Amino acid sequence: MAKLRLNKILAQAGLTSRRGGDRLIVDGHVAVNGVVTRSPATLADPELDAITVDGRARPAISLLAVLRQVRAALDPDFAATRVRVSVASLLVPG
């Protein structure tokens, strides 16, 4: 996978927003391969690099983020209107 900015990786994992990720990075809470970085411009490969926040490994991607992507793909109006959706409404009955 291509290298991405750390704030985007943290946001995709559902840990914070991209701006919140910048704050975590600048405050020294994020490490890549065991080395703390304070530069928001740091790039990392989410599949190859070990990224930790306060010593804890980041989740690969949040379930909520996956569900939002699936719902947006299935319903073009969802992305346009940004309506809140319950998980139950995404499940197929039967």
C-alpha cells in the first residue's frame, strides 16, 4: 500500500479526526516503528509500519468506518445528505 499521512491513518482507524490526529502527533503521542514523531507531515505505510498511540497499537480500521463506506456505496444519497444511519438499517433481513 502507498504511504499515507499519519493523521489520515489515525482517522481511518476511527481513533480521531484528521485535525485531532495532528494534535496527537505534535503532542508526541504517536510512534512509528517505535520512534516517536512530532511532525504532522510524517508518512507511513499502514500495512507495513507499526503505528502506536500512547504505546497501544492502532486498530486496522474501525467497523463504523467500514459500514459508512458500504452504506455510501449502496446509497448515493447517503453520502450527499450525510444522514445518520443505524447498523440495523444496513442489515439485510432474512
